[in-house]
Amino acid sequence: MSIPAGPPQGNAVKTMEPRQRRTVVTPSHGEGAGGKAGSLPQARSFAARLIRWHKRHGRHDMPWQNTTDPYRVWLSEIMLQQTQVATVVPYYERFLRHFPRLADLAAAPVDDVMALWSGLGYYARARNLHACALAVMREHGGEFPHHPDVIAGLPGIGRSTANSIATFCFGAQAPILDGNVKRVLCRAFGVEGFAGNSVVEKRLWRLAGELMPKRDGGTYNQAQMDLGATVCKRGKPRCESCPLDDICVALASGRTGELPEPKPRKAIPRREATLLVLRHEGRILLETRPPAGIWGGLLSLPELPEAADARQWATRRFACRVIAVAPAPTLDHAFSHFRLRIAPLLLDVEPSSAAMEPGLCWLNDEELATAGVPAPVRRILEGLQASGNRPLPSRKR
Ligand code: SF4
């Protein structure tokens, strides 16, 4: 097996379990799953409760708040996808130090962007970020468009992110539907089914649209995100502190642990890959991964094709003489859709040609420290350094 070159598989669910086909509640048809009050909260009340709650209990001091600069808001929205706030903050601040304006990001080589993103994961976000900056410069004169539909046409920006930018920066009244909001809506309104399923998601969008207030859209959207992140948490919601506690269907029916319904389980495939650590005079050979697919565009250790002999393949592929070969400790890495076992193989080599193919480079320790490499490759390199990175006894196989 090898690291797949294609894009990750999506989360679409092909079929729904019988249980998931039960009623999906929206305010328009007024069916509940047994709410305490026996009826659904009205849209105005729902928004007003959240806006009131946010004034006292919401988050107000994150680095991307208190600004209407669409560049900063957009950057935070992209970084926060599938990533915790605490992880994002240092990346966000470092990114802004390097690229204070959208024009700086657009003018930078994509490799610099990838290097700054290195370790944050989901690297398609970084490639799209750069592509989006270029598109804004090229097609919108360097100014973010204001309308959510136009924003959603930019690379890497989905409907929820576009609406978020439009409400926070341009006063639009557009609903959002990120993971936190989905969780709050599923619980508060007793929405059944996996929220990633397209039918369920469509219903959630309709519900979100009906709940959207006519004013204070930015505060309302932020309140939903904050409630999901700090009170209506995934593991253990703090219902006693929730402004929706008297109208929440999940709480009233004792189903806070069941809603939202998890993604239907399926076995996570396991793959294996051999990565070659070619070493010569204190330098290590890295190559740029293809732009699409896993680790696309990042520097990585060369991957040995399946069933190939490492010594022969490396000799041919990199025009070098292999002096010694030895395995290094394996490591496991979990992607969203498969688990990868990496078997690094150390090869001490003597390059026989000074000419290097494009996409290949020999880096020393200092250069490796700042190179944009995927997290597991970083672990391999750090493991090598920790063990002294000593040459192998020659003739060892
Ligand atoms: S009452 Fe509990 S489950 Fe319901 S929305 Fe509030 S925190 Fe979530």
C-alpha cells in the first residue's frame, strides 16, 4: 500500500439507518421530539436568547474578533475548520506577522504559505487560501467581495464560511452552519440523522435560515458558535448554564448524549508506506509532493513504490551509490479517512551527479527545521536528530 495521491474521500453517507429516517424537526412544521414545553421555540425568541447570553457569557477577546477586516476573519475561519482554537492562535498570529495583508499573501510563493501552515493539517486549506488570495487580487481588485454568494464562489470558501465573513464584516444577515451550530440546532430542535448527510444538512440550513434574526446577525452567529464551543459541548453539554435549557428538545427528552447522531461507523482502512531517508554529509533528501492529494505541495521524504527494492530504486531514481541501508522505527499516523503505518528506511548514499531534478533538494539541519513538511515526516526527522543521526556501518543491509 502507499500514501494515496487522490483527494480524501468525503463524509457522505449513502444510506440512512431506519432510525435516521424519523422526523427532522423544523420550526415550519412544528413537530418536536417531546420538548419540555411541548412546542418549538419561536425564531425571534431563539435568536434573542442567544444574543442576550452572548453579551455576558460569549467569547470577546479572540485574536480574530473586534475587527471587520475580511482578510483576518477569513483567515481565522479557514484555520478554525476542524481545528481547535488553542491550536489555531499561534498559527494565526504567525501567519499575520508574515502576511499582514491579503496582498502580501497573494504575492508570496505557495511554498512559503505551505511552510507556515506546516503542522496545522488539512493542507488543501493552505493551497486554497493562496489561490483565494490570488483570485481576490485578480478578480476583485484586492477587495473581498461583500455578497455571500460571490464570496462563496472563491476557492476554498463554502457557504457557511462565506456567510460568516459577510455577517461579521459587511453586516449581512446570513445563517451559518459549522460543526458547533449543527450540534446546537440538532439538540435544541431534536433533529435526527447524521448532520453530514445531505438531506439532514439541507434541513438544518432551512432551520438556520428561519432562525436568522433581521438584525445583529454577526452577534447571533458568534453566539451560536460560542454556545457550541463552551456550553453545548460535544462530550458533556453544560445544560445548567444554557440559555436554551427550557426549550431544548434533547434536554427535555434525555437525549443530549444521543444528539447529534454520530456518523455511521465504517471500518477505517489501514495503509502502509515506506519513506526513504537518503543521507549524505549531514543533509537529507526531500522531494515536493504532487500538488493534489495527501500532503500535496509539501516537502516530504521520497516514498518507495510498492514492491520496489529500496537500494536499486534509490540508485536509479536519484543517481546515487547506496553505501548502507537500515530500517528506522515505524510510526503510525491517523488521517480522517485512513490510518497510515510509515516504515522509514535509512540510506547513506553518495550522489553521483551534482545536477538535481526540479522538486528535489538536499537540506541540512537548519533548513529542515523551517521546511514545510507534514507532521509525521517532522517526527521522523526529529527522531533521527535525537538519536544522533550517525552514519550507518557500511555493508549493512
Ligand atoms: S440545553 Fe443542553 S443540550 Fe440543549 S442546547 Fe443547551 S447545552 Fe445544548
